[in-house]
Amino acid sequence: MFKVNKTVEEINEKIKHGEAVIVNAEEMIDIVDKKGIIEAAKSVDVVTTATFGTMCSSGALINFGHTKPKIKASEVYLNDVAAYGGLAAVDAYIGATAVKAKDPLNAVHPGRFEYGGGHVIEDLIAGKKLKLIAKGYGTDCYPSKYAEMEITIDDLKQATLANPRNAYQNYSVAINTTDKTIYTYMGVLKPKIANATYSSAGQMSPLMNDPFYLTLGIGTKIFLGGGTGYIVYNGTQHNPDEKRNNRGVPMTGAGALAVMGDMKNMNSKYIKGASILGYGASLSIGIGVPIPVLNEEIAFFTSVKDEDIDAYIFDYGYDYPRRIDNNYGLTNYRDLRSGQITVKGKTVPATPLSSYYMALEISEKLKEWIMDKKFYLTQYAEQLPTSKDYEPMKYVKGNI
Amino acid sequence: MISKKIMLKFNKATSNQPIISNLAKTYNLTFNIMSAQIFPRKEGFVIFELTGNETDFQKGTQYLKDNGINIQLIEESIIRDDDKCYHCGFCVAVCPTEALIIDDKKTMKVNLHKDRCIACGYCVGVCPVKAIKLSEFA
């Protein structure tokens, strides 16, 4: 079926012998332009992709070890941010969007959300001291009802980042048609369509480069927050059947990844607590995914350009909060990155929310790790649910 | 010619005097006010761009100092912590003067041009990692 056929195992063998050719997703565009997909597939072994953005569906699973006497902690607080304690005795899950009990929220709009779960995660990774409070109701085996301690990540038995939905394949472009400035998770949107925001690394983004999830799946090792982690499942809201363009790239959300990784090997440069004005606390995180170039079709998919990636424009002022199914047309990431798009005939400044700058840096870092033989590729245990629209070479043929 | 964006802080005694008018007339300086406010206790601030030849500019700012007015250059008041900034672009959306801007569309780095800043403070509020500060901002 393919003219070039490589396996992950063969690529790892090349990495081991220092013979693998690794490029980032931006470099792959030029290589395919110059050589064509067959020669590109022969010469390039791995394409590194990455994204760095605010991803609310993130959190950390922690185990803080048994206290003396023991406690069955049903309420847990880290620096006064509530973690979920409805797990075993000293297990807890802290979500990125949780805030302090006394946070004024949006009482004075727009609220600032100074410190939340995302900041707890950053502080843990940065090695800072945090106050942990655990409350229990007391049982025969776990008699203690209250424990307060100062901890760092080293005191925790486990600290595992566990993010149900990251690295969304594509995302909406946001505008505001109302008469008032609004404060959203898509940033500040000025009235009467005075600006637009978008949140994807476009051509650098992992799932843009493997739109049908052919090379990645459950068990794929990735760059996660400066350390290593794994794709553990399809992300929440993963929907491979969204409408796709002639390159097979979905025009809205579509696929997503659930990821996990040991926070003890992460670096707070690549994972940061976020305060989104008027919206809430969150976590900004860097994810890098290596894509093995197994054949010419993968070479084709990894050569995707910003101009090949479409995104719908939605009104976050009126339609979105009311769940009105309406859009303001399509744009693409070439136009978005240029800083100006056209919405209903009007020129509108466009600014990003996801850091392309950091995505590039992470793709380079991941490349370095592979070249230094610190990072090998993994064959997934199982594929993520994919689209009914996929047939081998269908999209390649459609673009020749 | 010299042109600087400056914040003047007036105390109760000076806030009702025609300081800026005197400054313009006596020292042949032009000014463009960007924002101004007087607070309930009668102290206040003005942010303006002051333009003129170098000698006049020096004399004029000395006149302000002699009258007990606190002078601060805006370009010295905005500070970005480059370890915190991850070049997301939240601030670029709200900056009214392109002081925060993505100049290079290839790297998508967010640049800060301090000389364009008017100390409006919008970026301070929207920065998700609190990387931007305006010192002494009223």
C-alpha cells in the first residue's frame, strides 16, 4: 500500500545508533515541499510537534503518606485550595480550576483569581513549601480528624499530573458581537467584533500533524510539562467525527488527549498556574509529541501548514453562552498568525492565547532528547477512536 | 527634540494649580494628555507625553520638581518578568498602543516596547502568569 514502510522499532534502532533524522513540524513543511512525500518519508524518521497553552481540564493526583495517628482524609486543602478527597485515606486530586475558599470570584467583575489549583501544581513542581490540611471524621482504623503540615513535592509519596483533556486538536476563534467588553477563557473580547482570539499552535500542534491518530495512542510517551509522560486515553469530548477539510484536518475541536506523568520530573518553566481575568484559575502546560514518519502518508500529514488548517469563528458574547448554534465563517491559521482576519467583511485584529513561541522551543527540546538518546519512541498499546472518514492514502490522493 | 511619556503625581497643594499650562507656556513644550485623575483627598495624577527641545525639556522637568511634583518616566515603570512570560498573547489583545506586540510572525514572540507604553495597566490584569508590573502605578 505504501512505498515507504518503517516501524517504530526500526526508528528506535536508528536513534540508538545516532542515525535517526529528527525535525520539528515547521522544518518538515519545507522538507516535503522540496523533496516530496516519498523522499521525505525515506529521509526523516521523527517529526516533533508541540503545544503550550492554558488547559483547564488538568489536575494532579497526590498521595501525601500516612499521618501518625492515621487519617482518612475526606477534605484536603493545599495552600487553602480544596482538593477532592473522596478517594482512599491519603489520596487526593487537585483540579487546575479550583480556587481558595475565600476567593472573591467574580464578586467584583472581572475577578482576578489570583491563586488556584494550577498554581498549587506549579508550586509543587517548583519545589516550594505548601500548607496541607486534611480533615477526616475518624474511624477505628483511621482515628485522626485533623492534620496540618508543611510539605514539598519530595514529601509526597506520589505526585502525578492527570489531565483528562489536553492538546485539543483544533479550537474555535472567538469574537464578541455585543456592546460590552467580555472576559472569557478566550481572553478579553472587545465589543462589536473589535478583536479576535485563537488558541492553537496550528501547524506545530500534535494532533494537527496526525489528524487521524495513526501513530499515537494509549501508551505513547510524550514531553509533558518539562518531564516525560504518556497519552493514557482519548481526552474527554474526543470526537473524531467532526467535519474535516480536504487534508483531513478537523475544522473545530475534534480529538483530544488524556495524559499523565510524574510531576517529580517536571520543570515549572513548562507548566504554570494561570489566572484568567474574569474567568478563573487554570494551568498552562507544554506538551510535545514525537510522530514517527512510518510512511509517505505520515510525511504528508506532518507537512501540514497553517494555511491548510481552518477554524470557525464563534461569538462568545451572545451565541456561545446561550448555546446557539451559529458561526461567523471560517478563517485559517495563516491569517490568524498574520494578526488580522476578516469577519463578515470587516478586518479584525487577531491575537493568540496559545504560545507558538514555547511550542517551537518544546519541539526543539524533544528533538534534543531524542538525539541524545534520552527519549525513545513507543508503539501505542491501542489506537484512539478515529474517524470513519479515514482510508489509507485518501487525503494524499486528494491533494495531488 | 525629545519626547517622553511621563506620569506626574500631584499632592493636595499642587493639584489645583495650573502647572501644566505654565509648563507649556514658559518652557515652550507641547503635551498630549493620555489620562488624568483627581482622587477624593485631592491628590492626583496625569499621564502625558511631553515634547520639546532638550534644554526646554530639562528646564521644564526641573520646574515640575521644584514645585514638589513627583515625576516618573512611564518607560521605567513597566516591568516584565521574562522568566514568567511565556509569550501567550493575552496582553497583545488589550494593549492599546502596540507596546506589547508580536513583531515577528515567525517566532511569535511577544515583544515589549517600553517607549510606547502609556501605563494604562490593561496588560497587568490580563497576564495569566502575572509577569507584568507597573511600579508606583496609581
